[in-house]
Amino acid sequence: MSTLKVPPPPEEPEENESAPDCCVVGAGPAGLLAALLLGRRGRRVTVLERRPDPAGAAPAAGGSVIVQPVTLGLLDQVGLLGPASAGAGRLLGAEAYFGGGLAGRYRYEELAGCPVPYALSLRPGALLAGMLAELAELPNVRLVWGAEVEGLGGSPGGPRSLTVRTAAGTKEYRPTYLLAADGRNSVVRELAGIVADVTASGGGYLDAGVPIPPDWDELTRAHFGAHGYLLETRRGEDGLVIVWITDAATAAGVLDGPVEGLVKVWSDVVPRLAPWLAEHITDWDQVRRVQHFSVRAETWTSGNVVLLGDSAHGMHAFAGQGMNTSLQDAVCLADAVDLALSGQGTQGLDEFERARRPYIEGLQSLQATNTPASADQAAPERERAPEFEVLALGQPEIRPLLARAMANQARSGAGANH
């Protein structure tokens, strides 16, 4: 990312520059994907990012996220799967264990309608680099770095302009639509007067990376039990990550002792990894302690302001759906905004929220059952496990919206071979 150069935007009349079809605030994966899809459909888009350059636009660029087949299929259709796969590691399926016993084994290749027979543990930086390279080919898309949103004009529920400060001075934009993809602590959401409940997760979340064991078979394994939830999955191309989500009291007890206590807990859950963990986890500096938050905004659309991804519904890392749902949202919302700009009304935005919100809030509630304050508050194991097929193929109610969005994208002549 540090060597990526984004060409300056072309000269255009001041009126056009100040009044684009859409402003996207936030140059993370969801914001850039929405900008790319709208730009390919001929819309004038301005992306505003508070970080000063592309090198800063890859949060956790050294980490990785699990991207499921449904999302990989979307990236493939828009020509981004190749760039996103750089440095990624493949996952062929998953196993679920309850109380130490195998409860289910799943393979992506066995799922009907699965767009690709694998998931990927990919690096956000590689995905962002691919998106920025594609955006650089679109003269109707402008990227403004070091842009701080200072205020919104207009009144709640109506058209909103925004005032942005950069090193060059202060500028007002009057977009027809304003997509807020600026994360959990969204400035746009707050300025728009959209109330959101931002809640810190309970319990404990610890993870550590180790090299991939010689006999590892590219299957994610999820272990549910009295210990909480332990996940072993791929981290990028050449690493394995162990994620432990447990109640707050158990986590605190382990954190008070030597790291060998943590290794023992994990080894008791996964005995076959015990020697490997003991060899490779020897210091607390190798262990990440992460605080997650959930976001529930009272509405995802207010006037011409549309919340996207974490701005609307940030969530815990459990089930690995943050990146997946955000990218899927970007596909659906870019289509809905394009239809609205074409004079077909805003019903697409309303339809998306009606279909999406129950699933998101259900997933947030499921995540909460895996992070209780104490072990005796934990739900039964089967009630804490997500559905593998839904993770792989996406929320059933959203699949038709995704298919329609990609069909519209193809009809516009802006598919992967644009």
C-alpha cells in the first residue's frame, strides 16, 4: 500500500465538483467498493477519507479477515478477487465441536450454489490496493485524502450538504446522496442526528498467531464448551490463529497468571495442538487482547444520508461477519442509490434495511451469548453456534438483492470486464 499512487482527479467545473451524485465518507473496503460500483455505472462520486494517503487506508493491513464464498463471488464478479487473493490463505470448510465431540463437518464444495469452493483469510491491504487501482481508472471518481468532515448543512431528514476541511482549506459538498462508511464512531452519523447504541462487548477476547502445523488440513475448527468458544483458523497465507472468546471472569483469571496458563486452557480444548502451542506461544506479547463493540443505529437512512457497514451495525468478531456483511451491504446500497439517482425512488434503500436489520441484530445477539460476564450465564452450546450455510452463502433474504444488484451492474456494462 505504501507505494500505491492515486492520480489527481481531473479538472472539472466547480459546480460539478462541489455537487457530485454521491459523496462516500470513509475509504475502507465497504466505502471503496460502493464508490467503485457507482463509478462504473457512470455516477460522479467523491470519496472523502480523513487519513492523509492511501498507505493509511488499510486498517489492520498486517492482519487478516475471513471472507466467505458469497462475498468472494461478489468480488470475482467485479474483478477484485485476483488482487484480494494476494497473500491470502485458503479454507476448504469447517468442523464444529460441542463439549469435545464432533457435531458437524462442512465443505464449501458440497454446498449447492456456492460461488467458489473455499473461503479466504485475506489481508485488507491487498483488497484495498486492488480497489484503489480500479478506482484510479475512473475519471468520474475523485479521492480526497486528509479530509475531515466538520459539519452537515440542511436539516435532519432532508438533503444534507457537508463541510470538509483539508490541508488546502475548507470546502462544501452538496451531494445528492451521502454514504457514511466512516466506521463505528461515525462522524457523519452523529452530525446527521441519527441515534446509535454503541455497546462494548462483555467477556474476554484473546487471540494468538502460530505457524501452520505440518499436518493442518485447511479446515476451520470451532470448539464450544464450558471454556467458552475456541476457534482455530487460518491467518493469511502462512499462519494459524487461535481465537478464544470466554466469559469475563474466566478471562481475567487467566490473564492474572503466566502465559502457560492460557496455553494449558487451549491445549485442554484441542489436545492435538498442545505441543505446537507450547512451542510457539511463550510470551504474553504474542497474545492480543481485543475489545469489541456493537453498533445499532435507530435508522440506516435519513434524508440523503445512508449508513454503510460499521456505521450502521458494527459487530463483534465472532462468526467473522463484519467485513462480509459490510461488503455485501456496499453492493446492495450502491444499487439502491443508483436506482434512486435514476428517478426510481428510494424504495430500494427501505427494502434493504427491512431485509437486513433482523439478521444483523440476531447475529449481534448471538455474539452476546458468547461473551457473558460469567460462565454460569452462558447459553447452551448449540444456541451459541452460527449456521455454516448462512455464513458461507449469505443471509437468505439478502441473496436476491445481491443477485439483482449484480445483474443491474452487468446490464450497465460495468462488470468485471469493464
